[in-house]
Amino acid sequence: MHNPVAQIIAEKGWCVADGATGSNFFDRGLEAGYPPDLWCVERPEEVLRLHSAFLEAGADIILTNSFGANAPRLKLHKAEDRVGELNIAAAELARTATQQHYEDTGRRAVVAGSMGPTGELFEPMGSLNHEQTVAVFTAQAAALAKGGAEMIWIETMSSTEEVAAAAEAGRATGLPVCATLTFDTARRSMMGITPADFAQFATQIGLDMAGSNCGVGPAELMDSTQGLIATGIDIPIVAKGNCGIPQYVDGAIHFHGSPELMAQYALFARDAGATIIGGCCGTTPEHIAAMVRALNTTAPRRLDSQAMSAALGEPWAALAANEQSTEVSKRRSRRRRV
Ligand SMILES: [Zn+2]
């Protein structure tokens, strides 16, 4: 199987994935609660604009605007019958952007078909089962492939059951498959998976690339990245961290990480052994440009944990012992509610 990402990594040692989608669209008029996926057909010029900005910033991988374009999520907006249309459009827009960038600069970038969680839970806590979930993701992955995606990128997952179903659907397209979990709950995913558990699982199901995204801030993302790499896993590892720690301001979540902070994080991610480095929520093209610049102008170093803590902060520092237990019980009740 041709893996264009592995090829870039073989050439320069690492590659850079893009930044946020949703939080960048909020600045362009996306209303809270409105599915960004619909912008592939309603505001295609905005989707193209964001892809192009990330390409100009130096990203090697562009994720399609299809994170929530699966039937269970689209159903919340009465658009569950538009999976094919939206995912084809998402992949075509990203291909248009990478093709244009290639014509302008001679630099190739890879289109990764993004698939996020269904938002539902597996049996016995919820109603999802494996076959049904494979069918949901098959509809999405097939449309992404049809639109021109060059790999399938499963992200922000919390359960291995859902990754297994999405990866099976992804593999059926014949494209390379990457999956990232979100470790946001005291060193685990919301469903209790540790980075070490996930590394073992990724190897077991034969993922081509794996890692972590989103969650808390860059320090926690690095903690998860180190947990994955410490297992000795031998596939490319993704580190796609948020742009600083999310903060509630006036009833909305904001990300305040500076380009300098994200540049530092990118260097530490590479030092730790991650080879696919990008940004999640809050990461703008300006942040990606700073990350690319830092990676291009700094030689790989031995990981200095003390320097990393000084630059990014202590992982999970915001969770004092008692806050941790509140956080866990909050998550548990959220699980029941979903
Ligand atoms: Zn995120």
C-alpha cells in the first residue's frame, strides 16, 4: 500500500499536519452548534481558504472538513442522508487546495479524510454495535476516498471499539489508516483507555499511524505522546495538540496558546519521537507557520524533560488530587447521560 505520509517522513524525518477546523470557522461566522461539515457545500470558499492558509503555512497533511459528517451526528441536524454528498465535497475541496498549492509552489501535501466519533456509545452503555458502526463509517470512508482522500484519519476518539469499527471501514478503501485518541481524563481517554493500552491496540488491529489529539493542553498531549512511544510501538506517531489549555471565558471555550508556545511544543514532540506533528483546537495557520519554522530551523535534539516542563508546564497540573476525582465522576455521569 502506498503511504504518502510515510514517504514524507522518510524524506525529512517528520511531517506537519494542519491545525483546527471548527475554531477557525468561528472567526469566519460559523455559529456555535452549527455543523462545520455543511460548509463544504454552503461555504466552500471558506473551506478552501482555510486549507490554502494551512498549506501556505507549510502543512504537509490537510484534514478534510468532514469530522462530524457521519450519519448519527448529521441526524442531529436532519442531514443524515447527506453523508455521501458532504464527504465527497470535503475531499474534493482539500484536493483542489493541495493541487493548487502544488501548481503554485511545487510542494505536494497529503489529503487525509477526517472521521470523528459518532457521539454515541457502544453496548452495553449505549446502543452501538460493531457491525452497525462499521456500516456508518463505511459510508463516510468510501465517500472520502471517492472524493480523493489519500488516507483515512480517525480522530478525537475515546473508545477502542469505535476505533476498531472506523479502522475496519477505513481499511476497506485500500488507503492507509491513522487513528488518534483523545486523552483528556487524568491520563486516560474518556472511556478509560491509557496511551499504553492504545499503542498495543493500534498494533493489534494494524493501524498504519496512531497517536493522540485534542484533550487538555500541549503538556498533557506530550505526556500521552511519551506514553505511546514508551511502549516501543513502531508505526509513525501523531501528536496533534490543542493550542494551549482550553479556558472558559464568557460562556465559551477559548484557546490562548501563542505561536511561540506551539513552536516549542512542536520541537518537543519531535524530540520525543513523534513524526506527525500538528495542532488541534485553537491552532491557526499562524501557529502552524511558527511550528514549521521551528522544525525546519532547529536540529532534532535529545528530549530534555525539564526544559519541556519549563516551556509547556507540568502535565495535569491543573488537576489537584481532589479535582481529579471530581473530574472523573463528572465524566462518569456524562457517560451515563449520553
Ligand atoms: Zn481539538
